[in-house]
Amino acid sequence: MIHDGYVSADSHVVEPGDLWVTRMDKGFRDNAPRVEPRPDGDYYVIKGIDDFPVALEGASMEDKIQGEIKKGSGHRQADTRPGAWDPIARRADMELDNLRAEIVYPGAFGLQFWYAPDSEYRLACMQVYNDWLSEFCSAMPDRLVGAGLLPMGGPIEWTIREAERAAKRGLRTFLIPSKKRRAPLCEPRIRPAVGSAAGDWPAGRYARRHRDQGKPERKIQADGNGTGCRR
């Protein structure tokens, strides 16, 4: 057991490919997010979002360790190191990397849910993820700090309720998109509600390139009001 070492402020999981197929409410299960094997590799499938290949987030980790990424697609999710979703294997990987603790964010799969057009479907996806992440982190609560996903774009009450629910399950921070096309987080209606949901939690904001956005992919640390908006 490592009692000192580094703290990773930007670690990720790779979500199990059957997570939503097995856990999502039956009303959504026919369209549950899933990993679909195809002749040219595995693909992530999410309702309302273009399918995209399993790529650099986990399946190519062994290539990264060797110092050269040999291909950007054509991977199978089963090639991912088990520590991406198994907390027991994760402990071994953390000790290998001399990590004392990690703040854990979603993988490429979970980070797409904000862009699903159906707000009820989006909320259901995030609830399944948050439940699973809380279980993952509970295996090492002194070393894993899970960042829950919060729904945006629907009723703001959903955001608040999910923040409160995720906190009760043991998650200690959360992630929200830095900008929604129809509801920027600094808009007066949104800002107080998100701040209320945050409470004492540190909040992170995530920005990624979207079809009509030219901004680079990055995570942004939020300020003390829990929204990431400048005062």
C-alpha cells in the first residue's frame, strides 16, 4: 500500500460496455448506450449521437506504455486494461504509477451524454453512470474521488436532484459542460441553481469540440461559487 506519492487530478475510467444495457430503466433499455462489435473494430453507440470507434481512451493503453500509438481505431474494448473498470485491478495500476489518490472522470463513452438530444434519456444515462462510479470508488474511498455527471439542458431541478442523489451515494465532486448552446452556465437562470446544487462540492466543467463549436477539448476548474462563472 502506498502512503505517499502523486495525486492525479485528471484520471479517467472506461465504462463497462454492457453497463447501460444491464442497468438502464426498461423504458430506455432498447436504446441503451452500448459497445457494438463490427468487423473494423468496436464502436460506442448512443441514441441521437453518431456512432464512434473505441479508440485512444483505454484500448490503446499498452501502445502508450510502449511509447507509440500504432492506430487510432480498429480496437476492441476487451483490449483495455482491467483497471479501467475494475477497482481491484485499479489499485495495482495506481501502485505501479506511484499514485496516492485520483480524481476520476468519465471515459469517452460517458462524456458524450450531454449531447444526446433527449433530456430524459440523457438523465437516465447519467444516473446509471453515477451509481456505477460510486460503487467503483467505494472500493478505495480514501484514494478514489469520483466526479459525477450532472444533466444540463432539461429542467434545472433535475440537475439539483441528481447532485444531491449522487452526493448521498458517496461522490464528492461533479462535472458539467462548460457551455450548452441554449443555456450557458453563466446565464442568470442557471447560475444560482447550479451553485445551490454544488454546495461544498468542488465543480469541474468540461468543454469538447462539438459539431457547431470550434473550441478545443479541455477540462476547466470551477471557481468557488460552484458554477465556473467569473464573478
